[in-house]
Amino acid sequence: MTMQSRMAVNETDLLHGMRAAAERLPSPDAPDFADAFERFGDARVVLLGEATHGTHEFYAARAAITRRLVERHGFNIVAVEGDWPDIARIDAYVRHRATRPRRGEPFLRFPTWMWRNEEVLALADWLRGHNATLPEDRRASMHGLDVYSLGESIHAVIAYLDAHDPGAAAEARQRYACLMPWQDEPQHYGRAVERGTLHGCEDSVVAQLEGLLARRMEYIGEDGEAFFDAEQNARIVRGAEQYYRAMYRGSVASWNLRDRHMFDTLLRLMAHREDARAVIWAHNSHVGNASATAMGWHGEFNIGELARAAFGEEAVLIGFGTDRGTVAAASDWGADMRVMQVRPAREDSWEAAFRRTGLARSLTDWRGPRRKVLGEMLSQTLLERAIGVVYRPETERASHYFEAVLADQFDAFVWFEETRAVTPLGHERPHGAPETWPFGL
């Protein structure tokens, strides 16, 4: 159903309905914050969103919910909107494993603050402590879902083969040689291929993945975890090659390729673990069901929509929103991070509707019996704000708002009226990297 066919609900009725349904929450830093989220413990996949990539309350709340799901409900995978090789360094730490060889340093590409912050460090420290007394096969793991790590993933595949199959490593170097000149600026590769000035590398990267998979049983017999990491990195190289070509065919093609890659990575993670149950951290635009937003009405899909189709009611989609405060963001891609003021939300937005409830913090859950009445109220189309790593207040309506039907986009919504920026671990490379990064500070 498109936005044009939705009937508007009287503003007074909407306010009364939202206020009656909202459950007050303590601060996300309070020890009892996660109590209200026990109800989601029977899900198989819980997707936790965020309206920005730089808000303390979103990170702290997701960390508290994740700790509860891991500790009391057996969730064993934390999958985030980050690069696989970088998040693998965190995974090595939380599962008490040696760090893996990587090209370059983790979390040094823009936007560094998205994962290199005190909030993520605190969660990683907790996960490591939680895992300390557990057998290796029961330890909770943390993984990146994204597709951007072309250079690091090439290096990881070659490093794995150097250790396990030197002959295959030499062949991998030859196959990846086509992409090597572009690994630091892969967008230039995509432009050259799409403009016809360069023959693409697709056949070579596909051949490398197929070659790795052809010997998978042999490699798994030697070290199954190491092979799983290498296979995923080979898939990232293939996905990145496709993604950077798709960038020049339009935003819909590249968006769909990226979210399909992230969802497929989630499925592989769950297939790799016994009794797998996953918590996903990503922006609302990835976590909410795209078919209920202007994104979907223009042909884009996302992780939330794919998870809903794959897992049905065993997937819970939870959005997060705020009205005002500060956020860690940049004014342009590649620019330095700044702590920026977030403008109060527009009056014709879902954020304004939550603001009018007068609650500082709340959880609104419209699953089950509440679906009929509250779901109908939330089935109108309003604007919703999305701030990524770039925030442009001067063009906020065009840059940061899209239309959404909240009832179909999420199953529940976490509201913080006023928020503050995350705390980065520092602009400069920490002393001792990479051996101690990011936890030896």
C-alpha cells in the first residue's frame, strides 16, 4: 500500500493513543534499562536500529539490550553495519583469540567514530568478560556485515592462503592483481569500468572465490574458523567489485546490492553456528522494513525487509528516534567529525508525534493484541528523519527526511527526546596500533 492510499489519523487521537501505549524507560545507562526488552527474548533475530550513526543513547541502549539477549536468552551473534575485517579485530578480542593479519589499521577510514568509540569499547569489554568462562563453541561472536573493505579483504584472503596453501596464494595474487591498483580508491575502478575505459575484474574475483570453495572441505579440516573468515573475505571482494560498478548505474542498484550482501552475510553467520540467534545493529534505514517507506516505493529493499520475509515473526524490527540534542557527524563525506546540534524535528514527522507525548524516554511496542488499534493509528504516512555520518542541518528536509508508515516499518520504537553525541576514542591513531587497538588504550 502506498502513502497516497493511507488515511490520516486525527492528531489528538494519535497523541492519546501513542501516550497510552508508550512505556516509560529509564536512562539507557541505568542497570535496569533492558528490563523492558525481555519480551523480545524469544525471537531468533532482533534488529536494533538508530536514527543517526553518532548518538550515545542509541549505542548505549543497543548495548544494554544486546547484553540482556546474550546473557539471558542465548543470543550468540552480534552482527553490525561495519566492515568484516575491522569488526573481526573486535571478535578476536571478545572470543579470546589471537588477532588476524590485516592490511593497514582498523577503523582508520572515514567515519572512524562510528565504531571507534567508548560505547562500543564498553560492549566489547563486557562480551569478553561474558565469554571468559564459556567453552569456545558457545562464546558470543561479533561480525561486520558491510561490503566496503576491498583492500583489507584481498589481503586477508592472500594471508590465509599463504599460511595454508602457498601455491593457491600465488594464484590469488595473480587473480587479484587486476584490482590491486584500485584498492585504496575503488570508486575510481567502478567509474573506469562503467565508462568503458577499463576491462572489469569480475571474472577474476569470481574465479578466486570458486577456487577457494572448491577446496573447502580440505581447508575446513585444517581450521574451520580460519576458512570461514577467508571465504567471507573472498565474498566481500566479489561483492565490493560489483558494488563499485553498481554505484555508477544508480543509487537503487548499489543500495540493493549492499543490503543483499549484508543480509546474505547474516544468513551465512547463522548457518555457521549451532542454535544461532542474532542481534543486528544498523541504521533505521537498513533495519526497518523498506517496503513501508519511500525507499521501497522507489525500488529499494533492505535487511529488515529481507529478514521479515525469511524469518517472519521470529524477526523483531526495532527503530530508534530522537528529537534534538547533539550528534557526532561530519559536514561532508571525508571531513573531520564535529559535535553538531540536531535541530528539533519537523512538525509533520514521526519524531514530532513522539515529542508531543511529553515522554523523555519510551518504548512503544505494537505487536500482538496492540496491533489492531495502535497499528491502525501508526499506519498513516509521516516524515521520518535519518542522519548518517554526514549531517547538513541547512538542507535537512531534502537531505535527512523520508516518508514512512511506522506501523509496517517496525515492530516497536525506542524514543529519546534529547540525546548527546557518542564519545570517540580519539582522532589520532592510538599508540601501539594495531597490536593493542582498539582495546589497549
